[in-house]
Amino acid sequence: MDNVHIVKAFDQDIELIQSMILEMGGLVEIQISQSINAFGDRDVELAEKVRADDKAVDVLDAKINELYSESLKI
């Protein structure tokens, strides 16, 4: 594998990781807003939805960590 290919692959991985982090941040931002509303309104159903939606953040976090680890192996 030549250096140009390695650098290009690494740059692509970094761009993908950045995109995934921004996506995760957007999900967390929504969750924080919903949590505040659920707490203020004493809305148990909304609180449960926030908790259930957290699984998507966990999955995205795991994918980011995996991609990050793989990109360091290049």
C-alpha cells in the first residue's frame, strides 16, 4: 500500500468519524431538550422515550469507536 492511498483512506475515515460525531451530537441535543421537557412536565412517557432513544446513541458511539480503532491500524 502506498503512502498516498494510506493518507487518503485515513482522511476518509476521519471525515466519516466527524460526520458520525455530529449526528450523535444532534441526537443527544434532542434528548437533552426532551429530558428537560419530560422533567418539567412530569411526562413519564416522554422520559421513557428518551431512555429508549439512548440506545441509538450507544450504537452510534460503538460504531465510532470501532471505526476510530480500525483507522489507527492503517
